[in-house]
Amino acid sequence: EMLRADDRYADGFHAALAHDLEPDLLAIRVPVLNFINRGDSAYALSEATARLRSDWPFIVHDGGTNDYIDEAPDAWAATVAEFLASADAEPDHCLAPAGAA
């Protein structure tokens, strides 16, 4: 996608990172895996998310870059598969809108 972005890409990228995600993250009521590798440029954001949502599993792989899925596809897939196998995926839990009784 970045290769097809026009001259407004940087504006959108910076706006997304400047947005206060805390209320949105706190409203999520479905199983979430906070998974990153230490070489990813978003690592600090993932750490902050882990502090905010300690109820979500926080899995960190050593090394890698922003292309970790391409660099270590087997490790990436194993981590995601393990999470999916263990996630609470009951339809009532996953589909209830945030704030719903």
C-alpha cells in the first residue's frame, strides 16, 4: 500500500498515531492478541497497549523488523494459531457491542 500512496500518506500516518486510542482500546470486548517483535517500529505502542490492557496476552518475539511476518512466517503463524485456539470465541461475547448489557 505504501508504494501506491500519494503525497498525503505521511499526513494520514501521523494523524493515526496522534489519535488518542485509549477510549477505543478500552471499549474492545472481543479477544485480542497484542503481538509484536522487538524490531518493529511500533514496539513502544504495543508496550503501552500492554500496560493499558493487561487482560490481553502480550507476546513479544525477539529481533525482526516491520516485515516480521515475512521474516519468520512459521513463528508468526504458530503464535497466532495458538491464540486463536485458546481465544474465548463464544458468539455472545464476540458480537456484543461495547457497553451492551
